[in-house]
Amino acid sequence: MNRQAVLDLYDQQIRRGARPDEAGAKVEVVGNVLRHVGPPSGWNGVLWSDLDENDVDAAIAEQTRFFHGLGVEAEWKTYAHDRPADLGARLVAAGFVAEETETLLFAETAVLPLDTAPPDGIRLLPVTDESQVELVERVHRLAFENERTTIGHQLRTQLAKDPETVPAVVALHGDEPVSAARLELNEGTDFASLWGGGTVPEWRGRGIYRSLVAFRVRIAAERGFSYMHVDASPYSRPILERLGFEALGTTTPYVLEAAGEAGR
């Protein structure tokens, strides 16, 4: 895999070529900033920027005013190769709060395992209707206690846009959901993305996550996607690297609270 070529292609297709991700959303280019404006309950934020020391502070101030004017929380998703090099520090100075840095992982779909079976007693269920979305939400409430999760909204949006797709998979022990993960097929690009993998604490370390990766990669391969992408946590990174993913950088979200929310 040509690492720089893949990273450049990702920037071009996924970041600079971003499209609205649901009905009522829009993508806007303002100077050297590309932002996503969602409908009520949707995602708002900056996906790409090309700034330097001369225009960065003005651009940050402009986006802050814009999202505060809408009264919504917004995220500025930065990457280690973004410029200027101190973009993150400037965002913090403007009132954004840094969240956990994740590793940007990529792999050629053709080299990844497709046949990793779940452990004994676990069955994998593709998510295709509302009852199964609720199972995924139950997993996330247990796996990410005290953390916000928007996976239910994301899955319902994906199913509404393309009812024939399989946007997620849930692992069941009997009828009890114990793990789940989301798949995003970025149509018109070379990339499919793995998101939202979570396992309830007592079921971790048993190989369920690896089987969920293979299940989703198989779907992406069947749909003709050349590359898989993951924003990996410290927990999932070593598992994914053993499967064949390579680290090409890092990504850090900076969150701007909705106007009036700070200090509540």
C-alpha cells in the first residue's frame, strides 16, 4: 500500500469531497474551510481546512460565530497533517475542547481476513430494522457508560437513505446483545469505514470484535470498495494492526459547546 497516496486520496474523496450525510443536511465551503451543517439532532462541524498562520484565527472565529449563531454543538475534526501545525492549540484558545486522539488506520480490502468466525455461543446478526437498531443502542449504553452515543440516529439515517444496506452488525449470546459495530459505505469513493465498535465489558477479549471486523469487510468487498478506514481507539488499534491495518496518522476532534451550554 502506498501510504501517502492513500492518505492523499482519503483527503480528496472523504474530507474535501464530503457530502451531506442525511436529509436536511448540507455541506458548505467557506474560504478554505469545509463544514457540515446538520438538521435537528444531526452532526455539525468542520471536516476539512487548508489554513496558515495568516488566516487561521479569522477562520476559527468565523466558524465559532456561525455555530454559536445556530445554537448547536460543533466539532472541528483535525488530522495530524493539517496546517498550521498548532491548529489544535488555536482551537483550544478559541474555546474548543480536545477529545481523545485516535489513530488513522487504513488497509486494502483485498488483504484483510473475511472468514473470521465468532467464538462459540455467539451469532452475528445484520442490522436491517428498528428492533435490531435498539439492540445496538443497548450494547452502546453498556459498552460506553457515561459517554454520549449517537449510533441509533446514525443507523436510522443510513437505513432511511438506503434500506438495502447493512449499516451495522450485532453479536448475540442467546438473545442478549453483547457487541455491535457500524459500517459506512462511502458511495462514489474508494473507502468504506468501520465505526462504533463496542463490546460490553464482561465479553471483551474473546475475539468477538475481530469477527465483527471480518463481517463488515466482507460486505465492503462485495460492494467493490478498495480500502477500509478506521479511526481507532487505543483498545482497537492493536487488534486492527494484527489484522493488516496500517497507521497513517492521527485524528483529534475539538468540540465547541452550543452557545449558553458552557458552565451548566
